[in-house]
Amino acid sequence: MKSENVLTYTAIFEPAEEGGFVVSVPVLPGCLTQGETFEEAKRNIEDAISVYIASLKELGEAIPHELSDPIITRVVTPYPA
């Protein structure tokens, strides 16, 4: 969703080996964080996105927007011999 005051991005939450979650935003390269709980990870990625966007604005760079809803699915492939 794109409006004057709100930007919406897809965030990918992946369980971390040591516990908690690692979160990334595919359309914002390098925008990632982590949290011990889902709630903490969600707050942290919201903050990370805000800082990322503010940095782009400061540098006069374009703010990326998702062009459409992503399709997220699992893909199964044979294990190499």
C-alpha cells in the first residue's frame, strides 16, 4: 500500500538457530534485524525500515515501493547425489 504517510513492505521472519527470529525486507537490500520473540522482531524491523527510509530521503535517493504482492512459497528439489 502506498499513501502519503504510510508505506507497506513485505518482511520475511525466519526462525534463528539460536532462538528468536531474523527478519529481512527483500525490496530494501540490507534492511534486516532480529528479535528474541516475534513481537520484538516485528518492532525491530519497523524501526529498521524507518531508519532505512530516512537515510534514503537524507541522501536524496528514491524510496523503493513493492510493485505487487509477492508470492511466497516453498520449493522442493532433490538433494544432490
